[in-house]
Amino acid sequence: MNPYSEDLRKKIVQALRRGMGQSEAARTFSVSLSSVKRYAKMADEGRSLAPEKRPGSKPKAGEDAKRLLALGDTPAARTPRPASCVSSRAGGSPSRR
């Protein structure tokens, strides 16, 4: 699941400062109560409401992906492959499917 935008987080905090309750803000903005509490705490502490980067290592691209990335948006990248090339990798001929 993607993180909520900074804009939405700011709207939630503004609603809380105008007097809206935390449960009501959670329902109004369709977020969890724990998210509302976390954004309120972040704002009270003066921390940024911007989403942080996700932890962990970045996915590694395989050889096929690297080759496609190297081609970029060239005519070779847009040229359709013959069925014989595709079927050899898929494990059979197109006529047997």
C-alpha cells in the first residue's frame, strides 16, 4: 500500500486544529485512527508530514530488465518479436496452445 500524500496529512492536521475529533477525522478522510494520531503527534513535535522512504533494499533488475532498460525508447524496443521467439521461451509452440 502506498503512503498517504503530504497534502492529505496536512488536511487532517488542519481539521484537528479546527476542532474536529480524531475519530471523526479518520472517518472523514477514510484513514485509520492510528494514522490520524500519528500525524497529529508529528505536527505537534514540529516534524515534517512528508512520507518517508520505505526501508529495505531496492529490487534488483534481472538481465532481461537491464537489457530492456538499455534499449530505452528506441525502434528496436518497440519492434514486435516473432511468435517463434516468444514460444521458445514460453515452453512450446503457439499452435499447441
